[in-house]
Amino acid sequence: YEIPGATVINYWSPAPPVTVKAAKDVPWIAVVTPLDSKAPKGVLGIVLLQSYAPNGTKATVSWDGAKAFIDQRTRQRVGTGGNAVVDLPGKYATRLLWAVSDTSVKLPAQGK
């Protein structure tokens, strides 16, 4: 969280802008991007999902103001209309998603 001005939101925070619904236990943490960050315009922040399901599960993620999510690993758009249904396959799966308010946002290649 070394980004000046970033806001960290935990799943137990009161009235978070992020909602995660899952059949199994899927805690999450989100980081809201500050307006003056180096992130591309239209990026609201990131959400990290951590499944503790022994055989995998699915989660539905929503973020106030988001129009889509982008998967950190694949750089593919996930979901539309502010909701994303994501697979958390296998035991103890992890997913990192970027919430975007503009569906034309392109994230730089990893490591750039």
C-alpha cells in the first residue's frame, strides 16, 4: 500500500464500495486508486479475492461506479455492468481484479 493517498478497504469495513458474494468463504481486500496516481485514467482500484474453499468456488464482485473488471494475470475484461462472476478454482485460489469506470481502459503489460 505504498501509494500515497491510496485507501485500503477490508471486507469487514462498514459500507464498503465493493461487494463480494460467494457460495464459500471468500474474504477480500481492495485498494482505491488516488486521483493523482500513475494508474490509467478510469481505474477505480484493485480487489484481491482469496478463497478458502477446498474445491474451488465462484464469486460475484461489484464495485460502486465500476463498468467492468480486468483480470491482473490475463489482462482480459471480466464481467460487464459493474459485476463480475469469477472462478476461484482449486484449493485456496486467489484472483486480483482491477475495477474500471471506463470499459476502454487498457492496463500496461505486466512489469511495465
